[in-house]
Amino acid sequence: MPDTDDPVDRDESADRTESADRDGFGDHDERQAVDATGDPIAADDEEDPRNEPVGPRVGPNGREVVVPLRLYKTVTALSTLAAVVTYLVGFVLIDAATLQVSVVRRLIVFALGAVGIGLAADTLTALLAIAGVGSILLGTAVYVLGTRFRAQGMGKPQEDSNEG
């Protein structure tokens, strides 16, 4: 082996042997199997919770849908984002309904006047309040439905525990 540690001079087989000795794995290369979405799977172990079949089912917490991990992360992130946005819109609409000098209320009155719709102040207040409460309820429903999803291997009760 040359005196320098230049990558050009190094032998790749020596690097693999050194790293295998450090890792303690020896000659075999153990890589985690992944499915089509890139999520890790353990196809050789029947007891592994990642081998759980996907699809709807009734679990210990009610109805739930078992999905791959990548889809679970996407559903959780998007449903939480949608819930937060609809909550925010709902509270802004309720604010516009209760506060007669609200900027949002003025914009709505201006937009309705531009298309030729004139509403009494009480009617507009009721419509804004109903729309605000409806938006908050929609956000709640989206969030609750988003919590019905779980990834493979999540939420399975343990046999030895006294829970559930």
C-alpha cells in the first residue's frame, strides 16, 4: 500500500474490509429492503409489524386505515395544515361578523356592492357567523379524519400490557 492517503492510490477492497471490520458485519452486506414507495419492509419476519396488511379496519380506537409510512406522513401533514387554515379562516370570519369595523367585513361589503348585492348589516353578520362556525367545524372534521390513518406497525396493542 502506498505511503499517501490519496483516494486515487487507495484500494477499494481494502476500504470495504476495513469498514466491515469496524462495523462487525464481516463480508455480508445487510441492506434494509424497501417497498415501491421507499418505506422499509422486513419481508423475512412474519412477526414484524411493518408486514401488516394495508387497508381499512376496525382497531382498538375505532375505524382506522393502515397505509404505508410515506402516505401516512403526507396525510398527517396535509390534514393538519388544512385544519389550521380552516380554523384561521373561521375565526377571521367570526371576527368580521362581530366587529363592524373589520377590514374583512369592509372588503366583503365592497365586493358584494361591486356585483350589485346589497345586504342588511344583520343579515351579513349572521352569514359571516354561520360561515365562520362552519369553517371551524370543517377544520375539525378534516383533522379528525386525518387521525384515522396510521402507518404499518403503529398502534398495535401489546400482548403483555394491561392497556385497552
